[in-house]
Amino acid sequence: MGVLGLLAGLAIACDGAAGSGPDPDPSRSGSGIAVMAALGDSITAGFASCLAPVPCPRNSWSTGDGTRVDSHYRRLRKTDPGLRGRNHAAGNARADALAGQAREAVRDGARYVTVLIGANDACRGRIEDMTPTETFRRQIDEGLAVLKPTAARVLVVSLPDIYRVWEIAHTSQVAVKAWSLGACPALLANPTSTARADEDRRRAFADRVDEYNAQLAAACKAYGPRCRSDGGAAHRVAFGVDMLAAQDFFHPNGSGQNALAKATFAGEPTW
């Protein structure tokens, strides 16, 4: 089998249908949620958490239905076996894609929606290319506004500490080589440099992620009582190198996805 055929096979093995689990059976539903939906980017799509650098939604911290990750979906199905999951996260999605994903969740009839987005707004070519904080907030508000007329409970999750990826792995030759393929250049360009300009760039990157997280929490508060912020729980996850995908030393692997699921799960969404 050629390389392209092998990757295609791995993609099929790692990927899956947009949904997780069987169609809901209302008679078996404990919470009445019936459908949950995940919105976001490559993190929530489980990118590189299987055997190949492709999306692997079965390992998603949110709607994953595989056995490696005790996702929100799997946790909720313990008391709600009729629950169905839909994952609308897209690899290159930025905050301006949230409204479109939210419309898909509305079409699903989702009553529990997780939102984790912003890494691609930060991971641009240069600091000046990053989405301005004001624009980011407006786009988050637009996405949440699509969900507000529904009865959906929304969990807005903070961005993980992307700066920590550089901190824990910049001394690894393997990681540095992987990053040279273009992973998050605003942070990871010249990763071994100690020049003042590079150190300032990394700090500016971390500061912008902090700004995004503050606006995510504020947007959730503005949404109203049906939205809950994770209170920075995802950002506080202390990722180690062993929690990063070996393919790119950037995305969470199965262990990293599990850590995100554990940190952000707030129990049955009854708020």
C-alpha cells in the first residue's frame, strides 16, 4: 500500500461519523438532553490523537466515544444512555467560524454545547496577525447569540496554556524539528532562540491568550444563566511532553484529551 493509501486508511480508522453513539431513545434518556454538540477547532476534533496527523473525533475531550478518553459524552452516557453526540469542530477554525458551527448545533437540536475555540486566532504567522481581542470577543458573542434562542446549556472552555507547549518541549530536538513544519509560528518560530525579540514575542503571545480567555468568560457571563465558564480549568492543565501528540508535539494526545475532559467536566448540565 502506498503512503497516501496508508494515510487514507488511518484517517478512516481515526475519524468517524460526525456523531457519537446510537440515535437517542427518549424513553432511556435520564437528563432529557438527547443531543450534545462540540464546537471548536482541531483540539476538540482530536487532531493527531490517533495514529496519523488527521482529526480523530473519537478521542475528543467533549464528544469522543472511544475508550481512550473519558469524554463528557461518555461520562454523561453513564446516566443517560440515549445521549447522542455531534462534533462540529474543524481543524483550522477561528472564532469567526463559531456562528456557523452553532447553527449546525441548533439544527441538531443540541441541548448541551461545549465551546473551545481561539487557538487558531492566536497561532498565526506573526503577533500582528493574531485576531484582535475586540474582534475575537465580537465573534464569540455572535456565535453564542445563535444558541441563545434555544434551550441549550453552554459550557465555554478556556484555551489551554499554549505557551506551556514551548516551555516543556523547546529543548527537545524532535519537537523542534516537528515545529519547523509550521506549527503555531507566532509562538514556536525560532524556538531555541534566547534573543530578546523572540522572548518578547512569546510573552506577547501568552498575554493575548490570557486576553482571549478573559473575553470567553465575559461572553459566557453575558449570555446568561444557561452558560457556564470552566473558570480557567483547561488553561490550568499542566501539560507534559507525554501529553502531546508525537506527530506534531503540539496537539493533545489521548492522555492530553483525557486531562482536558477531567478538568472541564462540571457534571450533568442542569444550570
